[in-house]
Amino acid sequence: MIDAKNIVKTFPLKRGKVKAVNNVSLRVRKGEIFGLLGVNGAGKSTLINILSGLTYPDSGVINLFGKDLYQHEEDCKKRFNVATPYYDLNRSITGRENLLVYAKLYGVKNPKEKIKALTDKFMLSSRLNIPTRHLSSGERTRLVMVKSLLNDPELLFLDECTVGLDPDMAEIARDHIIQFNKETKCTIIFTSHYMQEVERLCHRIAFMDQGKIVKIGTGKDLVQELNWQDVHLHFSKHIDRAKELLTAEHISFQQQQNYLVFQVQNRQNVLYPLLQKFVQKNIIFNDLQVNKPTLEDYFLRRSRKR
Amino acid sequence: MRWHRITAMLWNYYYNTINSADRLFDIFYWPLLDLFIWGFMTHFIQGISDVNILSMILGGIILWVFLWRSSQDVAVYVLENFWSRNVYHLFASPLTIKELAVSLFIMGAIRSVLSFFTVSLVSFALYQFNIFTFNFFHVGLFVSILLIFAWALGLLVTSFIFRYGTRVQVLGWSTIWIIQPFSCVFYPLSALPSWAAKIAIILPTTHVFEGLRASLSNQPLHYFSLFYSFVFSLLFFILCAWILSAAVHKAKRRGSLGKPE
């Protein structure tokens, strides 16, 4: 579906240049929901702009649907669509008028029925006759999402498309994305800063840093790279003795009220012997929580490495 | 080029027009205001002059409307999409730059025709000046040259907008007025000082308005001048179309279509 090779994009700065996308190669399969993660400025949006034909790369080859994007730009653009909350549709005209214009642009058959079905799903039908500038930011985001589904795209670029949606609407949007992907086998390139959302939706995730893809895998693959677990121990007394013991064992920790929080790499060899020592020294703890790392931990660790 | 995408853009402009007082004012208000001010002033001068000055001024205003509206509308409707940041979605769609340009030409021409008929009817009602008594071939020729030149100017301004963004939006309204003093819309070429006449003679618009005055005075038309104007406008149009294509290409290279301003 997407086969991009050696994509490079450099932007000039006042002094020097910045490589926004640095020799990125990427293959995304048909029907896959593919996540792009990375801090602001990592190159995610630039990569999406390049893959959707809005920005030309300095070098590299992009094949969409088995065709060269720049030689078959019109053909490719008929088959994909984009949604992002950062770019509105025409603000001077109503939502319905905007959707009718885009339905015509994409050559949608029965545009009125299509618009009705989609706006019902996104609970936007009652707001369609209002000028777009008077819609709330969440409503404008939903309008853009409806636009992105008008042509039944085979490939969909969703760039932080749940930003600005209330939790209920974001959940509806996520459900719809999953359902649409299952029903149509549409390939989706998805970026978000909500890690749980990325974990839930994406079959594979690429982590971008300074224009490069530094890791590709499933959510589990990425998290497995973190070989530590967070331990939270709750003490109602003996917390000072517990701190002395941890210091003696060279384990760095943080105190959060009556909790001591620290990380261990191995339960068998580190955590269990440590807990035994607490028992032997009669240091009583009331509660123990061991948290496995999440995608958010992976994100934080990667971004702090910078 | 696909007709359904051109009509989609025409619907876009239509919706823009009916939802925006600014765009409606452009069609009726400003041309009529021009007609009233110039018309009444000329009506007064007519009383103390032997020359058929009223027809010359009103004919100039009515033809000027074509040039003004078509040129400005091409740029302003592109600006509307920049202001809404809708350009991102348009350029991610299968719409080609040729289809965008053709839709702008058609919209500019439709709005010019609306302004033309409004101004023509009002000038007949107020000043008994009937543009339709003119030789239709001559009017057709004048209008064709002005339209092609107006579209070319509109494309040139649009190129600057794609290249520099809304920082240069003032060009959308002002460019056409730069050429007005040199186009001899309301006065003959001989009225200009020599340095201005040198500029004026190059402009195709000058020859059109000179032709209009000749036609009003029942003098023969200088067909060679009009032929020059037509060819000049056509070549200028081709050049501006190329410049626009290069500007869009450059915008994609710079990534400016995918970056909020």
C-alpha cells in the first residue's frame, strides 16, 4: 500500500538547515493501522505531508497503491484522504456546503446520502447549516473527519485527529476508525499524542526522533525494549528504615507521601530478594504495586534521551 | 482536467459569495459607486464641453469593470482558501492547479458579466448611455482582450500568494489599480506625459480603451493595435500560467502548503 524509500526533506533555517525527515524508509501493508509517534518536531507531520503529496521531498521514492505518487498524483489522490484539526475547511461557508464541495471534488455518487450517513455517525447533522467559523473546534475537527471519509478512502492520513474532541466524542471517533478499518480494509496512518489511543488502534507503530524512524514494531515490541518495572511500596510506619535499606542496596527511589517508588529490572533477581530483606528486618509495608511499562513510558524515555 | 472538479470549485465560490457580504459588495457596490461618482461628475462637465465626454467615461467604466473584477476575483478567491487554511485540504484532494485556475477564470468571468450588466443597466437608466448600441464585434474583441489580460494578472498575483503567503495579500486588491493610470481608461493616450505614454503604449489595455474611444467617435479602429494587444495578453497569460505552476511547485518544495502560516 505504502512503499517509501530513503525519504529526505530539509528545511532552511535562518542559520543553516534542519533535516525534518532523514532518510526514512517505510512499508505499510494494506489494511494496517500504522502509528507514527514522536515528540513535536520529530518529523511526523512532514512525513505525512510528503506521503500525501503536499510537500515534495528532496530525495526518495514514494509508491502508493503500487504507483509512483508524483507520476500518478491525481490517481493516488482520488484514493486517499487526510484529516487534521490544524487545517479547517472553508470557514466562510456552512458545513453542509463544504461537504458538498468536497463530495463533488472526489466525484462521490449520491453525495447527500453519504453526507447524511457520515454526519449522523459523527453527531454533526444538526450543526450542518451553520457557517463553519461558528462551529466549536471539536465540531470543526469532526467535520474534517467526515470530509476525510467521503470518498471511501483506501488510505487515510489521520494527523492528531482526536485533538480537541471531548472524551466521549473521541471514543466515538476511535470506534469509527476501528470499524471503518475492519469493514473496508482501509490503510490508516495515525498520529496522536494520546499513547493509550495509539496502543489501542495501531497494529504497528514507528517511533520518530529528529527526522528518523528509530524503532518500528507493535506496541508490545516497543515496550519490551524497556526492561524495568515500576514498584510502589506503601508504608504506614518504618518508611525511614525502608529508605535506609534501599540506599544500602544502591537502589534510587522517590518518596511520594507514604509511598516509596523505585524501578527494578528483574523481579526474580532483584525485587523478590529485596522484599525478603524487608521481611527479615521487620520493615512492614502495607501495599505493593508493580507496574509494567506502557507506551507512554517508552515515549517519555525516548524523548528524554534527546 | 475533470469537469466535476471544476464545478465543485465553482460551487465553492458560489457558496462563498452568497455567505459573504464582501464578495457580494464586490460585484455590485463598488462598480455602481464608480459609476455614480464618475457619471455625475462627467454629466456636469458635459454641460461645459463640446466633446462627447459622457459616453467616453461611461464606456470606460463599463469595460474597466471586466478587467477589474476578473483580475481581482482570481486572487481574492484563492486568498479566501488561504484565510480558512482550506488550501491544505484542496491540495490533498485530486484537484489540479489547471482545474483550480479554470474554475477561477469562469467565476471571474461570471462575476464580471454580472457587474457589466448591472453597470450597463444603471448607466442607461441614469445617463441614457446604451453600451448595446455599439458594434458587438468591437465590444466582444475589447472584452476578450481585457479578460485574458485580467486573468493573467490574477494568475500573477496568485503566484505571489502561493510563494509568499498572505503577507502579500494586499496585491490582490491593489495590482489592478497600478495599471489603471497608464491604461488610459478615461482619457486619451495623448493626454499622458511622454514618460507615462511610453509605459502606456506597451499595455494592451491602453489600446482597448483607445479603440473604445475611436468606436464612440465613429472613427476607424486600429486593428493592428488590437491584434498586438491580443497577442501580448495571450503571451502574458501563458507566462503567468507558467509562473503560477512554478510557484505552486516551489510552495510544495518549501512545504508551505502543509504548514500553518
